[in-house]
Amino acid sequence: MTSKILLLSFLLSWASFAFQPQDIILPTNDTLKVGLVLSGGGAKGLAHIGVLKKIEEANLRIDYIGGTSMGAIVGGLYASGFSANQLDSIFRNTNFQKLIQDELPRESMTFFEKQEAERYALKLNFDRFQLKLPSGISKGQNIYNLLAQLTARLQTKDFTQLPIPFFCVVTNIETGKAEILDHGNLAEAISASGSIPTLFQPVQIDNQIYVDGGVLNNYPVEEMKRRGANFIIGVDVQDSLMTRENLKSGLDIFTQVNNFRTINVMAPKRQLTDLYIQPDIDEFTVLSFEDGAKIIQKGEEVGLQFLPAFQKIAARQDGQIQHHSKSIIDSLQVSSIAIESNSAYPRNYITGKLNFPTDEKIAFKRLNTGLNNLSATDNFRKIHYNLKEIDSAFALKLKVYDNNTDAYLRFSAHYDELYKTSVLVNYTKKSLFFENDHSSLDLILGDNLRYNFNYYIDKGKYWSIGLNSRYNRFADDVNFEFIQQNSTIQNAEINSLRLLVEDFTNQFFIQTRVYNSTIFGVGAEFKHLEASTNTLIPDEDSATGNDEFVTQIENQDLTSVYTYFKHDSFDSKYFPKQGLFSEIKYNLYLPIVDNYSEFSIFKANVGVAFPIASNLSTYLSLEGGGTIGSDNVGGLNFYLGGYGNETINNFRPFFGYDFFTISANSYLKSTIKLDYEFIKKNHLLGYVNYANADNNLYSSTAWLDAPEFTGYALGYGVETIIGPINLICSYSPEVNKTEWYISLGYWF
């Protein structure tokens, strides 16, 4: 035991001696110029912040900063005026997953864009009928927006005029050469330096295309020497080589090969570094952003070890060190908008998407929302901007780069109890006839063949024009009583039968956007409805000799004009935690094709979601509808039962009952849902729903009576790359039977 204590004391003494300030050899001349070099390393680069905190604690003045990739981002922000503590706070409160994945809030999407984003699991470029992979998984737009906001108050394009002179390294993807950026738009420069190939799309600056500077020079110590620094502190967060035990995937091997060059060139670079610092972060990867707090702490720990050295350097410096601190713009007034591009999209389209006034003060979030509106269209591969302060207002200069890919193939798969197995193949074409039009064709193959075609001319806040054509079919076993209620078929010796429903609908509409989350429109519709069964066997008098006899239950052509209002501010379609949803629709059916009496149908649905505790939210909704007029078209009755998110006509989900179980020409329904996200993207769900349904329900006060139908459900839901997966068990005391629902993938 004594020998172990002596050994431990020796090691502690050696460690203390190793970092004594007298080991630092400072230049003998009178002027000490300290340069700080920060390497790239993805998420590992957050350790730079921890080291900077200890540099500030020692009152050490940094005279130059140079960096690559994440080192450029941290170094550039520090050089622009942010303190280390501010950077710590900014990056700890940043959701890197949303940044990297270019995740856009739903509020920035139009209704058309929401539908597109929440329907497909895989998207591939289909340029000139050839499949092409995108140049990067992420456009890097969210990262740029953050960096642009943090550097918005900079009034210089010369990085040597920043509070701390700064430069960063980028790689010119066309020439294959490393370049130094020390002027221009700081947000553009540091986002280009951190544009990891294949993860982020390249960044265009002054007609040059750049990617991560770490490809060729991940530790720019030579450039720091050339700029006059005579004492260089280097923080190295690059990957080390992995052992064979850790080389478990193709990505691991690719990373290992990529690291050969950077590691091999570090030997001479270390010789040029006067104080070399390497945090202990081997347990993390370049994408370990979720461990950002731990990585920053590792930087502080190694910074603490070097604190005596920092203090010795600070003691040689002249003058008092002023800790810089910079405020973040939270509001602004935009006095003018200039668009610097050769975009094919007109100015009024771009400014209409931005959708903020130029004559009043707005929250900076409003500017970001406008940029998100543009990004959500997918018409632009990148949107850059800078702000110039003029008399307490800002002139906004936008640079938009059109997305040259205008055709896509998209895929999805789904299973539920009604439509069964379905595979969706989508072809999308933009600018088919006009620059701002959008054409989309869904072909849905599986147990029930379907299609859905959309054509939409987006005119922003002006009246937009659209066409929709769809064919929908599904089949299910229903009680014979249901058939009797909705057709003229007489009694038969049968309890249930197989019902096939087919719907062919064509619509023309115009609509206007009040806000991204609110639309109002009017339209005209032609609908062919058909319902049939081959379960009923004809009597001898009507036998035809066919093996498959089909009994027609519904066969009608309907024409209508309609109007609608819709608001959707939910933060998620499938698992909303907050927001409001409301929809009102009125159809007036006119006997233009078939002979029926004029009638109309109205529908309304209001829902609200809000958090009630940590990871626990609730959803409340009230909906109803009714038929006005004498004709009873069975196919347009309201049908309650089953589970589903993508319903057509007047089919509505209702827990505790099977599909088609409840039918009437009017109904009123309320729902309460509790959602507990016990693990990220994993949800425990509880449902209660009540309803009254009857023919002409609203002709009396019966709709105010105690609910005639009740249902309760418990479920588990998980968010996956193919869409939500739900398993739900429900029960109704009236039926006294358990119903199970399963849904896999996005609804379509």
C-alpha cells in the first residue's frame, strides 16, 4: 500500500511539474503576439469553448485567431466579440439535430408543403429522368441562419478589423486547393469552413464553391506564423486512429482512411506550436453533439491543467485585458430589401414568402421565419443574407441560389387495418408550366390500388390556383344492419358482408394564404361514389351464372361547389404538443349530372394541443357535421369507427368501434388524448372519445344529450424514419369488445 501511495504522489508531482509555467519559452523581444489555432473536429470542436473559458480566466489576450471547420465557427464567433461564457450558453441551448437535418418548423410550411413533408420517407433527385444523389444530406440553411443572426451587427467585411483579427480555411472543391478567407461575410466564411462533404452541401461564395477546410488543412498553424504571431497556442480536437476492435462499419473505415493524412501532417505542425493542447475526447465522435455539455467540460478540464501556463503568458502582455461581450439582436426594423441573384423566381414571390413589414420593428424570429418560409419551398438550394445598419434600421440584402433540381422520386410504405399494405411511389415536377407551379403524382400499390394527383400554382399571399384528382378504394367486413341503413337492400340470411368502397374525385380550387398556418378557399368538385359487395347471393330468378356476383349498393355521380377555411399551427401532425387546428367546410351539391335533389353538407373540427407537465401533453378536439336537404346519399353519410389519420369524405376515426359501425347523416364527437413522451420519440398514449350520431341530429336538442357512443384506448407510438408506428388497444362499454389498431409508416 505504501508503494502505491508513493507512486501516486510521484505521478501527481510529475503532472504538476509538466504544466508549470516556467516550461513555457516565451520570445525575448518586447512585443508578444499570441496566436490561437483551433482545429476542426465536428462536435469535438465544442471543447474549444472550454479552453477559451480558462484563457479568459487567466486574463490572457489573444491577438490572432485562425481555425478550420468547427474551430473556425467557434473561433470566428469569439473573434467577433462573444465571450467564452456566451458561446457556452449559445451552444448548450442549440438543438444540433434540428440544425444539421435542416428541420423546419411546421409554421414555416404552407399546407401543401406540410402534406409533402409528412408523407414520404425517402426522396431522390430525378434530374432529366436520371436518379441522382444530392450533394449533401443537409443544405446547412439552419446553421447559416444561426451564424448570420449571431454576426448580424458586424459592420466590417475585413476580418482583420474584428475585435480579434481572424482567418479561416476552406477547400475549393473545383481547384482542389486550400484557401484562406479573411474578408467578406463572416457567417458565409465560417459556414463554408465547416461544410463537411456529403453531410452538408457546398457553400458558394463569390462564384466559388467551397467545402470543409479540414479536407486539406485542419490545423492552420503555418498561416498563423505568416501573420506575425510569435507565440502560438494550438488546440487540437482531431480524431486519433482507431484500433481494429473499433473499426466496425464502412463509415468507421472511411473515417480512418480520411484521418491518415491529417494525423501524418501533424508532426511538423506540432513543432510550430509553442503550447499544444489536446483535450481528452477520444470517447466522442464528430457527430456527438448531444454530448456537447460533456465535451465543453473536457475542454475546461484540460484548460485548467494549462492555467498556470496561460497566466505566465498573460503576465508578459502589456495593458489591461478587456473581456469582450456582445449582444445578440433580438429585434430589428428592416428598412429595405435588396435581392442579389439571377433567380428565376420573381421578386414579389420572394418578398411574399418573407412576409414581414419593412416599416415597423419586428422580432428577429420573424426574419428567421421568413427565411424558413423560403427554404420550405425547396425552390432554393441556399439562402444567404447580410444586414447593414443605417440610422437604427437595417438594410437587408438577400442572395438566393435556385435549386437546379426540379424533379424528384419519393417513396413511402404503410400498413393499417383498413387499407392494409401499401407502397407509395411519387413523381414530383416543379416549374412544369410556370416558375412557381408544382406537380405531384402518387401511385399507391398494394392491397388497394389508389392514386392522387396535385397541380398547384403558388402565388404566395395572392390567390393561388390548384387542381386535384384522386382515386381511392378500400374494403372491410361490415354488419348487414349497416347495409340496410344505407341502401335499399332488403333482409337477407346474413350477419356481415364484405363491402368495397370506391371514390373518384376531381377538384378545381383557388385559395389565399392569410398566414402560413391559415388558408381560405373556394372550389368546384365532381365525385363518383361506388359501393358494392359480392357476398350477397342472388335468388334463382336473378341468377346470371357468373361465379362472382356483385351487388351494387351505391353508384352515384355528384357535383358540388364548396368553400373552406383551415388553420393548422400544430408543431407535429402525428404527435402534437402545442398548437391549434381548425377546419370548416361547406359543400353545396347540385343535380348537374345525376338526378337528385339539391342538398348540402357542413363539417367543422377544432382541436388544441398544449403541454401540461414535463414530457406530458394533451390534445382536445370537438368536431361535427350534418346534411341539409332531403336527399340521403348513403355514400356521403358520416361513418365513425376505426383508427386513421388520412380519411376521405366523411369517414371519421372513433376508438372502441370497428370501421363503418356508426353511420348517420349528422354527428357530434369529442376527443381527449394524453401523450407522455417517456423516451425521446417514444410515446405512451391514452384516448377518450364520445359521440352522438343520428339522422337530422341537429333538428332537435338531441345533440346535447349524454353521449350515445363512448370509447377508450391505450397505445404506444414511436417516431421513425419511415413515419409513425402506432399500436393501440381500444374498448367500448356499449360493444363490450376489444378492438386493436396497428399503423406502420406515414399515412397516405
